[in-house]
Amino acid sequence: MPLIKSISGIRGTIGGKTGDSLSPLDVVKFTAAYASLIRSKSVFSQKIILGRDARVSGTMMRNLVISTLVGMGLDVVDIGLATTPTAELAVVLGKASGGIILTASHNSEQWNALKLLNERGELLNTIEWDELLQIAENKSFSFVSIDKLGKTTTDNLYAKKHIDHILALKLVDTDAIQRANFKVVIDAVNSVGGIIIPQLLRALGVNQIICINANPTGFFAHNPEPLPQNLGEIAEIVKQEKASIGFAVDPDVDRLAIVTETGDMFGEEYTLVSIASYVLSQTPGNTVSNISSTRALRDVTEQHGCIYTASSVGEVNVVKKMKETNAVIGGEGNGGIIYPTSHYGRDALVGIALFLTYLAKSSKKVSELRASYPDYYMVKRHIDLTPDSDMLLNFIKKKYEIYPLNEIDGIKIDFPNNCWIHFRKSNTEPILRIYAEASSQIEADLLVQSAVNLCTEVHLYT
């Protein structure tokens, strides 16, 4: 399977030929290109933070990356098994010139990736990314002589620093959480969430914690994307244990899904909606989510008298739009929370702390909070990319030209009554994503079926 090179990183499966997978040679090439980019831009540090999730391939990739960075003359601070948001914060707190996280996020265990950060602890922007790809393509990087080799140190304290940072946030109330006496179930999908989330919960004042799939073996207990169809186990345990709430995360802990006390799905789209509702009630301001996210965030934002803006899909694009609009909260409908008071990166740990504070102060059950938001129903499908995918998008554009079209990222068609369909190529997988949202499940299903029928017409779906 070909390497995926996008603003979300260098991503591929392990094993296979160079260029057709994330081979050791590809890891070295793109790490060297990144190091060359950092060396040319850094004015205050030649230090790189390195963290990884628990994937089995992580140790191999760690060794390759460290050797390459050292050979490029950069110093490496290895923070070991760490969440993506922890590594992002570590860049800022450690005054580093960049960072690399070895994780393929929600992809299955045969995948891995290089997530590349700038000196702000943020994913490389479009200009930086284009420059890196040019360096890699031309192999215009050079290794240093023996007297200029970098050095490697380890620092295992950044998980604690991350938790301390969260506890210091003004909108996180540990006293309220402790008084609520929550019983919390966690599904960490056998990755780094199993290490840090229990520590966070105890620091927040939660004493009743039930962990499942918490051993960071890297052999994921189920499909690691925290979608309803993958969360049956935690839903059952929440009900059996009469727990207050369940939290499920992806392998690098930048996405958060919530399970209600009844064992029902809160809905990954509503993770951001609920936390935004709390943040806006305390600090009114603008919000941003990507174009594929639910309209419920727009509704909640406008209820608070504030302005909502949509961005292209991808954390980089959301962050860019958040900075342009001075947003106080934003993120993506996949459960990704970006709270700029903390940092400009998706952070499930910040999401947990804010949600538990909101829940404690509301004196409501999780299901009651969910019932307080506008109801939209979303269906998410995908098809494999083919050489005819561009033809499909052109066909869709012509087919629906009488309706408002948004082309900032793929094609989104807005229909009457708050219905929409969005077609776009994934940044992280070789697929075409098809999302639809409507005011009823039946309408959403029909919209997606119409999209599948369109694909059939151009021989893309069988």
C-alpha cells in the first residue's frame, strides 16, 4: 500500500518495498528531511522531542528516528511511551525546536506514522510541509561529521507535567469532580492511554476507576477507532458496574468518545459540542470545527451569541482557522478537542478534565446532558480510492449544481432542512470518505445511499 504523505504526517503499513509502505529506508529519508528543515529554521534550539504510542513497530521506528536525528546533528529528548498531546506540550515546555510522534492514531496496529511538529508543538503547516516534501524528494539533506553528532537523553516526567498543566486550567475544577464521586470506566485500546488516563483521573479526584484494555502491549483489543461499533465492551461494563460515565480513546489519545451511564453512545460528534457548551458558558467566544463535523456546534455557538466557522478537514486546518477567528474552543467531530488556553492540538486528556468538571457542576447525568443538545444524525461511509475518483467528484459537482456547494475540502452539498453530504479524500487512508447529516436517521441513511448510488453510476462501487 503506497505511503500517505499529508499534513497529518507520513503514514503507511509496516513491511514491504520502499515507497510502497513505511519501510526503514522511508523512515530515515523523511526523518532526515525533517531534520534538515528544522536545522534551517531553528534559531534557539537544536533539540527534538520524540514520543511514541504502544504499537509493536514503535521500538524499531524509535531506533531509526533517533539514529537519524543524531546523525543530522540534532539532540533528541526521548519521552518514551507518550500521548500525542503530551509530546506537543513537551515541545513547548522543553523549549525544543520540534518534535516527532510515532503513531498512526486511529489506524490499526500494522500501520505507523511520523507526526511532525514545529517549534510551537503544532503539526507542520502547509508551507513547512511542502518544503519538507521537496527536501525528501530531492534528498537534499546531509549528515554531520563525527564531532557534530547530536546526543540522546530520556525524560519520563512529561506525563506528570501534562497532568499538572491540565489541573492548572481555570475551567478545570477538581473539588467539584471529587464531590461528585464519579465512577469512571476507561477503554485505552491497549496503548498509552492506559498509562496516563488513570493518573489523570486520580489527580482530578476520581477514586472509582475501572480500566479495560489498559496494558500498553500495542496489540489493540479491537478496531482502535473510537466509533460506536467498536465500543461494545465498554458500553456493557458501564451498565454492569453502574458507572457514571465511560471514556474511550484512540491509541495516541487525541480523540475522545463518551459512553453514557446507560451504556449508550454519547456520539463522537457531540464530544466537542458538549465541551464547547461548557467553555462558552464560562468564556464566550468563537468556535471552529471542520466541514465534516455536526451542525450542532454551530447551533450551540449561536445560542451563546457567538460565531461559528467551518474549516477544511485536518488538525492543521482547524488550528489555522481557530487562530484567524480567535476561537476559544474548536476541534473535529471525530472526538478531537482543541482548547487553545491549553495548547493548539487535539487533546483527549483536556477533554476528559473539562467534561468531568461540566458534568459535576451541572448535577446532571451524562444522558441528560446529551439530551440537552440539538439532535442531528450522521452516517459515515467510505469507498476505496480509484483512478476515477477525481471524475467522481466532478460528476457530483455537476449533478448537484443547483444546490449550494462548498469546495474548500472535497465537495459538500447543502440541502434544505439542514441536510448535507460531504465527499472528500482522506488525509490518512487511501479512501474517499462520504459523510451525511440530517435531522433524522432515516434521512441520513437515504442521503448516504444516494451517495453510494452516485458512485455506482461511475463504476466506483460494487
